[in-house]
Amino acid sequence: NGRTSWIACKEQSRLLRIDLVTGRKTGTVRLDAPVTAVANGAGWVWALDADSTLYRVDARRARVTKRIGLPASAAYNIWIGGGSVWAAGDAD
């Protein structure tokens, strides 16, 4: 909606939703491992953790709706394009 932004907090293994007008935290999502990347697209917020797990997050409810284990030993980035979510990482 242009009023909020999602920020990765690696040290606390969570995502923070920040209201860009007030600067206040309006939501928190805890992940299973330190966050390495976050992206917004395809109707969801997407996060990647240090264990190469991709999370689909409902932005309105600030809740994980799906976890996907990726076949990579060190996934480190995600992006949205062509109707898909893409992840970059080191293959096993």
C-alpha cells in the first residue's frame, strides 16, 4: 500500500513491518533462523533464512502461511519476476 515496509532483523530471526509515515513497528513475524533476505511481490511478503527456508508471509496478518525448504546449502537472496519467486544460493 506504500505506507509500510518490511525489514529483516537478522539478529532476532524476525521480520518487522514498519509504518513509513509514523516510523512505528506495526507487525512482527518470527522465523526459524536468521533472516538473510526479504522481498515483496506476487501478493505476499517473502523471506529467506540462513537455513535456506523460504517463507511466504501474509502482510496484513503478519503471519507465515507457508515454509519451503530449498535445495541449497546457502541460499542468500530472493527476488520476484515472471510470476515466480526466485532464490539465489550455492547448490549442494
